[in-house]
Amino acid sequence: MKDVIDTLQERDPIPETDPIPEISSAQNSSQADRVRMAMRFVEANASGPVSLEQVAEHVGWSKWHCARVFKRHTGSGIAEFCRHVRVNTARRLLAERTLTIKEVAAAAGFTRASDLTRCFLQAYGVSPSRFRSGQPIAAALESSTPPWSFDRALPTSIECTPRRSTARIHNGATN
């Protein structure tokens, strides 16, 4: 599993240029550098459990300050960014067709294959198995702008929250 992840990172490395816009003050520049450090930490460790406490310790901030500054600079939280990294890793692994969906979920850092399926479906509008079979995915991937960008906040569709049923039960009364 580790070999697959290492191979993936060699073929698709993290870009050297960060899409964080230029920030004028020295304090904000320092914060932006730490946000980049936090993002790289999450990207490097997303295949396992990543907590706010770990990220905060890595960049030398309290967990509350880390969460606040990360959200201010990126438009979304650390957990949301981590989910995006995992879903994107899973998408690349699924395209290779060498691992089962359960193995892809584990390699990407999901605890269960159902978690991968739910997040993948919400992010791209198609399940991992249908993506693998060649079904076109939603506009999030087809656009030239990646789903994660500092120019805009992550789409709310990437949040992995259970959907509520919109079906209503009627008691047979007519209106």
C-alpha cells in the first residue's frame, strides 16, 4: 500500500508554486507560510489519521489559532481540506485500476469504503465504482480549476455529511 502511495506522489507531486495570493503585511506573510506548512503536512499524512492538534503542533500554533488562521487564508477548515486531499488521492488511485475500492479507501486514508463512496459521490457526482467503469464525472473535475483553490472556497458539496431524506409521509388527507 505504501509503495502505491509513494509511486503516486512521484508521478503527481505537490506543485512547487502555491496558489495562495500575495499578502501585504509581514505578519500575514508569516501566517501564509505556516498555512502552506499545514497544507503540506496534511497532504503528506492524509493516508492516516490527521488531527487539528497534530497540524497545530507541526506549525507551532494552538489548535484554535491554527483552525482560525487556516480558515481565514483558505476559506475552509483543515478537516475539509483533508477530505479533499483524500478524495483526490482516491480518484487518482481509482484511475489506475490496480486496487479494489476497499484498498483505495484504505490507501487514501478513509476508515471505511463507505466513507470513500459517500465523499466521492458528493465531490464528483458519481460513485467510485462508476468512475472506474468510465462514467463521466461532475463539472468539479471537468473544469480547468481544481476543486480546491485559494481563489474560492471549497464547494459545500465536498463536505461529507449524511444527507437527510426529503421524502414526506402523507397521512392520506387531501388538501
